[in-house]
Amino acid sequence: MKYIESLREGERLNEIYLCKVKQSALTKAGKPYDNLILQDKTGTLDAKIWDPGSVGIDEFDSLDYIAVMGDVTSFQGNLQLNVKRVRKVSEGEYDPKDYLPVSEKNIDEMYAELLALIASIKQPYLKKLLESFFVEDADFAKRFQFHSAAKSVHHGFVGGLLEHTLSVAKNCDYFSKAYPMLNRDLLLASGMLHDIGKLDELSVFPANDYTDEGQLLGHIVIGVEEIGVHMRAIPGFPRGLGNELKHCILAHHGELEYGSPKKPALPEALALSFADNLDAKMETFREILANVPENNLEWQGYNRLFETNVRRSGRES
């Protein structure tokens, strides 16, 4: 496959890409054309179909995978594809991982780490609750490993929800050792379950956008409701333990203004909010600096999340 980042002006292209956007427009002379944004895991490419009704231009829509043939040109300093032929392709003709941003970490290995943490839980009801999601529900496990953790900001890629959840759980494990007052099982269980509502808050790739349920309820409420369903399916699940776990998840954004229905009232809830915030902020910084060379100490501009100008730290030899 020829990835977008490797394209050069003057090439004749015949490849499959994800059509991220398709919009109909008119030239200054009033002639219709289609404006496309094509995507693979390396970037996006502006494309134009100047004669949408011509032979060889099949029907397709935004978020379809399409086979395109055309010429790579340059317009105002940016590459552009003039499309001559296009057809919608079927499943099996492409691998979604070639077209979507994917975690740099091994997804199978991360899930195995998460399962090992679940196996370390001693509280039987919490362990059973975790297993009801991550071990016994094959559909949940598959979705959880593919899903992103956000539309934007941090971990907005395939495997992002798993990567973020594992990092939060590992932070929680560290906190439980550094602060013995914390109930390790409660803290780890809440860390592993804190974002499961994102499976329904966000649609799957390639859309990765907010669903109606996500807009109306948000992932915190969705997750707590789902956890309640699983708790009620476990005979004898202690009501008090269930309420403490739910509280940790309801409070994991730390502040009411950050979307938490409750502020942390338990030490485990406070620790979870810090574990979650730490991983989200560090990943955001990583993404900001991902394409900045290590010897580049230029300021990268104001970042709204950190509310300050940011740059990479110096590296001494």
C-alpha cells in the first residue's frame, strides 16, 4: 500500500483509502464537483472529482472505503488528488488498521496485562464483576480492545481506551502501594471500569463521534448504569461495596465543572481522579510533542488544555 505521507507530486495513484469527508460543491462557473478528504493512518489528502457524473465514478459516501485512481498534483503548496475513477470497496479488500490511527503498543499484550491485574484482585465480588466484563463477555472484550478513549484530546485512536485504562490501573496499583490506607481492590476495580461507558458514548471508528446516548448522558452515567446491571446479576453483591465503587466512577473527573456528578468523598475516589488525570495529561503532552524532534526546543504555542505555552524539555548528552 502507498501511504499518504509518501505521496509526491506527479504520481499516478491507484489505491484504497478511507473517504473521511465527501461534500458536493460548485465551481465559480456553476459546474458541480465533489470535494473529498481521503485518510490513512499516516495522514489525510485533499481530493477532487471534477466530473462526478462521468463513467468510472461510482456511488459512495463519507466514511466509505474507496478505491481511487488519479493524479497527484499540488495546489497552493499542498498535495491534491485529481480523481479519475472511484469505486466503493467491500470488507476484506482492506485492513482498517491501515487507515485509522492505532496505538503504538501491542493490543494483545496490553489486554493480557489487564487480565493479570484482574487476577490479582482478592475481593471475590469485585473480581467476579471485572470478569463478567473483561473475561466472560467476548463481545465487550473485542469492542474494548478496538475502541478509542476520546474523540480528541487524548487516546483518540484504535486501542486508545485499552491503553488509557491499563495506564490508569497501573497508576492505581502504584498509589495503593505508596499509600497503604487505600483499598487496593476497590481502587483497581474502579480504575479498570471507570471509562467503560465510552463504548456507548462514542461511535466506533471510522466515525469516532458522540452518539445520541453520549450527548444526552455521557460516559460516566452510562458506565455506572452498566455496572449496576452487572452487579445485580451477581448473587449477594454487597450493596455498600457497590455504592463505593459507583462513587469512585461518578467522581473520577475530580470536579463538578469537569463533568463529575460527585466530588471525591473516598480516598480511593480521589486517587482514581489523580490516576486518570495524570495519564490523560501525559498522553496529551506526548501527542503534542510526537512530531517535534528531541533537539527542537521551540515553543509549540498556547495549549487550551494546559492553559499555557508548551515546549519540549532539554536533553543533555
